[in-house]
Amino acid sequence: MRLYDQHLHTWNSFDCKTPPEQNVAEALEKGLAGLTFTDHFDTHPSEWPECKYDDAKIAREIDALRDRFGDRIFIGKGIEVCYQPERMDFILEFLAKHTFDVVLLSVHWAHGKPVHVREHFDGMDPHTFIHDYLTAARDATAHIAHMQEHGGHPFHILGHMDFAKRYANRYWGFDEPINEPQLIDEILRNCLRANLIPEINTSTLRNKMAEPMPGKDTVQRYADLGGTCMSLGSDAHSPQYVGENFDDAVGIMRSAGIKHLAVFRDGEMKPVDVD
Ligand SMILES: [Zn+2]
Ligand SMILES: [Zn+2]
């Protein structure tokens, strides 16, 4: 079984200093079949000045890596788009003008507030925080499903579906399975309508949390609703984390009956067996 890491960062993200080559070296070391760079594309007016996504520079760096390592490993060019409904025209125009193996959609903001900035949530409890986040993720995925039904398919993967879990752990020490069956169902159904593949993001496991994002109950529910493929992402911001904890994630997929990884090249999805 050979796996693909379709969510990781480099010095082309505001919050990461890794030279891309170090990620390739680690992926080879771990025996991955491929890795896809997904640097941040953050368009909220308060974050846009910090955004380092320079498509020409990234394409040059990836071309050079493909020349050196392309016979040993697949090296993909992707992007992690931060969902900002007010910036959708700008985002879609940018995506249409550039080429990607995969486009990841991630909800990092909920109801006008960045989830990763603690001061916005002083005095809140983790359950409300997670509930509010999931309503934002529900609305975002409904928007993408609506686009799909009108012939648009600019996004391929939904990043870290219950992302608020990572911050609920940081802010309040929260580490429980998510207990929001109705919202999780709505998000999963929207993903199926939108042809948006949910990722299993393993970053919480290296932070010593019990489950990846999402955890096993959600993966099982996705399978029960008819989901057949998922993506794996380490969300590595340091090279040693590329492909980290993928055995755990594959174990969760297998026990839920999800038998395929969704691997993207040139925006086309190919299912790869995890059996
Ligand atoms: Zn993210
Ligand atoms: Zn990321």
C-alpha cells in the first residue's frame, strides 16, 4: 500500500519556514507514493497582506523538484483556500487563471472570526465554540454544493472538517469525540452533493489528541451515507510530520469500510486502494 499526503505546507505559507525539498525528502523516507503542496491562500482583508502564495514561484520550485525526484515520487501542486464567502469572486477568478492538481477548501473562520485567534472566544465554552464552527462549515459546504449543482467544481477536498477541535483542545483542554450528529450529517451530505472529498487530517494526533480531524464516528457516518473515498493530509508545517500517523488514519478508514484514497492529479480524481 502506498499513500499520498495531500495537505502540507512550505516557506510559501505565512506560518511555515520549510524548504519544499525537505518535505520531498521526508516523503521518500516514509515511502509515500506522493505528496501535494497546499500552501495557504488567505484572502480575508486582514490576512491578505501576509499571504505568501506566489503561483509562479511555487510552480518553478515544484518543476525543479519534479526534475530531480519525479521518477521516484509524485509531486503535486495544490493550494489550501481559506473559505471567505465575501471573497468568492476573487478566489474563483484566481483558481480559474492557474492550474492545480488539487484545490483544498478549508474553513478557518466562523461567523466573521478567525478560529485560531483566542481572544475572540474568551468566555465561551468548547461545546458552543465547536457548534458555531460546524454551522459555518455546514454553510460553506452548502455553498459549494450549490455551485456544483450549477456546473462549477473548483474545489476537490474539504480540509480538516472539525478544525475547531484542535483549538478547543488548545483553549480549554477539550479532547472528546464531537457530539453534533445533525451538523455532521449536514456537512457530510453537502460533501457528497458537492463531490467534495473529506480529508482525514492527522495533525491533532501529533498534538497528542485522541482523534484525527474528523474522528472515527464521523468517518463511519460518511461511509454509512455512501461515501467511498477520502483523502489523507498531515498538514505538516515542519518536514518531519509529512505522512505522520497515516497508519492510524488508514485504520479508521478501513474499519469504516472506506476502501479508497482519493488522489488528485490535474484536478482529476483517481481512487487508490487502501486494502
Ligand atoms: Zn487549514
Ligand atoms: Zn493546512
